[in-house]
Amino acid sequence: MGNGIGKTFVITSFGESHGNCVGIIIDGCPAGLAVTADDIQREVDKRRPGTWVLATTRAEEDKVEILSGLFNGRTTGAPVCLVIWNKDIDSSEYEKIRFLPRPGHADYTAFIKYGGFNDFRGGGRLSGRITAGFVMAGAVAKKLLGLIGVEVLAHAVSVGGIEAGLKTFNEIKENVGKNPVRCADLRAAEEMARVIEQAKEEGDSVGGVIEGIALNVPVGLGEPVFDTLEGDLAKALFAIPAVKGVEFGSGFSAAGKRGAENNDPFIVRDNKVVTVTNNAGGILGGISNGKPIVVKAVVKPTPSIAKNQETVNLKDMENASLVVKGRHDACIVPRAVPVVESMVAVTLCDFAMRARLIPRVIK
């Protein structure tokens, strides 16, 4: 019942971590958009673990297949169905802990909600694996947003307590792909990698913060009072399994500021109304104000760790303990960066289509 998001550009997610496939259906995509499997594959490849020693050893090819909605290289206006087949599956470790819910995971809540009928392998439907579909949808959304000049980018700004320095949009764009941590501050990226390596050696994990930025967003996107721009962006970001916090602009730090410090003064520049600062993160009253959209998502440490943890045996209703084995990332922040980028793009695309800034037929 809760597998879709959007009002005009609607995406519906399907699949499980150790099932046959994961994928996405895009309904409402305009006809005439030029898009290929390679366009989508480039985005999906950013999410793959690659050969980094600290990433999961699950070696999925993640090859994108387009099942419907495209003909002769352009969208037809019909639902676009995109799928990735799961091939490198090993469920043996999950079978062993079938009734031992992993702390920090959704094993227990899913077991109760679905009466034990849920696919528990690798987290099933609630695994980060399903975000591959989010990235496929994001690839299409980014191409649509490009038609109106909107550009979306994300990068890691904090990992394991290591904070990245401030960088310009162009610096982020240039540097984010130069290191496996996907951080624009190359010096901080080296420190982040060391922290992740240390956690891995200790059988533990670390989390971090990802910043999403959107440039050239038109003034007026957002539908108050319940479909506010930041409200829908937050909802989209919280659909990413590991995200536990979202803030816009100055965010939580605004609680310690005075109004004179946090307000963004208006001025006229080049015959346009703009703000001097961007503490609002590009959104006022749930509506885009023309400044860059700036949003941060907090990503928790990977719950699957090689340390002994207390749990319960749901079958015998007794206390128990377990050490999670299998193939896991010591930090999922790097792989979540393109997912955050994609969900920001999907949400902005939906609002741009609601505002009729993107036509239903592209010529």
C-alpha cells in the first residue's frame, strides 16, 4: 500500500533484496523524452560498491533493463518499467538467524506487521537493495529537470565524525567521483576512508551525513499546506532505509540563532528578487524561493556488524545473542549519495510537472 510516491510523476517500487529482481515503475513520464538504458546505467553504477575493499562483497552486475514505456529511443507516455535482476544471492546466513531479529534492522517490525510471511532474506522488501530502483527513477527525473535547467547533485559531508570543508557546486561536481567515499573535500575523504577501515577492522560500522543540492529551481514549486516542498522532499528521503534525520538550510542549528541572524534578507539583483543568504535552504512556506535547494540527510551506521549483540529468539521467546555474518558495507554513506541525489530529483520533477513547467509531450 505504501510503495509509490508522487502525484504527477509517480514512481512505484517493487522487488526484494534476495528475490528475483528489484525495480521501479514510472507513471506520468512525458512522451518524447530521449533516454537510453546507458543513461540510466551510468547513474546506477554510482550506487554499486565497485572494487573498494571496505564495501560489500556482493558482486551484483546491476544491469538495467527497460521492459516498457520506450520505443525508438524515446518515452511513449506509457508507464516506464525498469528492472535489475538479482544474481549474486547467498541467503545461507539469513536462514540461520531466521528468528533472531538483527538489532538496528527492520526484522522484528516486519515479522510482526506481516505475520512472519515477509521475505526476511537480506532484509527483503526493507533492504537498501531496493534503492537501486530509486536511482533508476532519478536518472529519468534528472533528464526531465535538465530540460528546464535544474541540476541536482549530492555528496558526503560527514562520515564517522569527520567533517568535510565547504566546497562550491563546481568543486563538488568535479571531485565527488574522484574517491570512493564520494566526498568533494579530497583531504577529508582520505580521513573518512581511514575511519571506515578502522570500524571494519573492529567489526563495527559508521554513519554520516549526505547533502543534496539543486540549482536553478524556479520560484513557486510546492503545494502548501500539506504538500509542501520540504515535506515531500523529507518523505522521499526518509524512504531511504538508513536515513534517520533530514534538515533544510541552517536546519537544527537555527534553534540556537536569533531571527536577525537566521533570516535571509531580500535584495534586487539583475532585476530579480533574491536573498543575500540561504539559511532557508531555498524553501519558504513550503515553496521554492529561487535559491539553491539545500537538504541534508543523516545516515545511520550500518546495523549489520560483526560484534556480539543481544536479541531475542522469536520462535522460543527467549533472550539470545548473535553475530551478524554475511556481506555488508562498513559504511553505506558512499552508496547512499546517488540515492539521495535521485530522490531529490524525483521530488523536484514531480513538483515541476505539477506546475506544468515540464510539458506532457517533449518535442
